[in-house]
Amino acid sequence: MEHKNKPRIGITIGDIAGIGPEVILKTLADSRVLNYCTPIIYGNANVVNKYRKLLALENFSFQQVQAFDQLHPKKVNVLNCQEEEVEFTPGTPTPATGALARAALLRAAQDLKDGHIQAVVTAPIDKDNTQGEGFHFPGHTEFFTTFFNAPESLMFLVAEKFRVATVTGHLPLKDVANVLTAELLIRKINILENSLKQDFGIQKPKIAVLGLNPHAGENGLLGSEETEIVIPVIEQLRNKGNLVFGPYPADGFFGTRSYQKFDATLALYHDQGLIPFKTLAFERGVNFTAGLPIVRTSPDHGTAYDIAGQNKADETSFREALFMAVDILRARAGILEDSIRR
């Protein structure tokens, strides 16, 4: 069944020496995806062709387009982001593969800003290899936050009802305690609560907040951030009627699967949230940038150069990222009919 008002979803090809092209093609080889969206791969048709042959995907077809009036809603569309052919070897990133990843990202972001596409799904990049004119950021999250002039965003990992967000993102661990303030924590909790309402349709979200230190500080014995920052913020928000709980010791919280009692868990730094999330949900997890005026999702894995081009990559996370982008667009549009059933 084809859905009305199919959105145009931009897909950035990522670093073509990684598994991005493989998971994209494996996802789009299932023609049922075209019932829900019109996909546009930002990259290079020669690269797509090379991977189609490499992966022996005989049932995968696409059309090259130069402009949006050429888009075919029933086909996979490929937009060339640079004309010259890119020589590459799967598993070996080069300045050329980084340049194409950057060109695809910048073009898709501009088209998203101009309203030509409704959402973007980003395949993995090598953050170091992608640096260059127009992209001087630690990662996609920071790039999209700046590009869309958002005051703040939130890294939000989602796998069905298991949702983990992080207060700080791509930041050295030694800097986390200095950056953590009551104001920052309140802003991130507000973004998280608003996203759960607007993007996931949860009217009264229940949020768990983790402690920064082992045992959530053990009443100040193992650190003071909980008593000085986290607990006062939680009490302040609870007094306003927000369903915010904690701080919980991270190890026991995940070990006892307490996250199942909440709509989302807020970790205070990157690895505190991403290690348990990827351990429990790696194959199906999606990275969503909450708090932006646009919708951007990605798989929760990296470039995986070690298996690139070997037909070993699992596309589940990428497929989930694509469907989640469509789901969130529908939630934001207030479409109440059943969401995508896959």
C-alpha cells in the first residue's frame, strides 16, 4: 500500500570506502521502501553502480537525476554531488572519499534548508577524513546544529521503546564535569521532553537521569556533581510537574533493565549512554538529532572499514533510520493514522 504525501528523503552516501553504500543499497533493494518515501542518494552514480555489481544486487535499480523536477517517486534517485569519477578501494579511506562524503553532506543540508527534501538520513563518515571547506565539526550532530542555526541539539539513540540521550556529545571525558551545569542539564531535559512529545507522540514522557559518578556520587563521597547540580535540577523540574527521576547509578540502572520503566534515559556523557545502548540494541539502533527544526537520522554504527565491500554489513540499523525519519515527519505533521508497519 502506498502512503499519501510520500516525503522526499535525502540519503548522504557517507565515506564510500566504508559500509555506507552497502547498507544504503541493501535497504533500497527492497522496493517496498518506495511505498513510504522517495529516496534520493546524494553521492555519485558510478559509485552506486560499482557497489551494485560488487554486492550482486541484480534487483536494485536507480536513475540519475540532475534536478528535482526529474525525480521519479517510484524509483531510487541518485544525485551526483561531484562530476569527476572517484577512484576508491573499499576499506581504504582517502582524501577523495572524504571529499565526496563532504560534498554529499553539504548539498543535502542545503537542499533540506531549501525545502527540496523533507528529511536526511546520513551514512557513516570518517570524521577526520571529512574535514575541509564547509565542514569543520566533530561530527554530523554538531554540523546540522550549526547549519540550521539551532541554539542546541541532543544526540538521541532510539531502538523501538529503548531511548537514550546524552547531555554532552563528542567531548573529551576530562572536560565533561566542567561543562556540566544546571542550565545545560535543564536545556537538554527540555529538548528531550519536547522531542518525546512532538517526534514520538508521548504526551507525558517519563525520563530517567543518570548520575555522573560511580554509584551516582554515593551522597557526595564519590563526587559532588549529583548533590550540587543533578538533584536540584530534578527537584526543580518535578516541582513543575515534569516526570523526571534520578540520578541513577548507570551500571545498576542498565544491569537491572530499569530503562524499561521509562520513555527515555538521559546519560550525562557520550560513552555512558552509547556503550549500554549499542550493547543492547546495536543491530537496530538509530541515532536521531533531536531539537532541530529538521529531521536527521543515521544508523548507530560507524564506517566499519574492516568489512567494507565484503557483503558482510547488516543494513537493519540503516533501514530503521530511514523508516524513523518517515515516522517522525508524520508525527510532526500530526498524522494520527497508524505509523509505518514494517
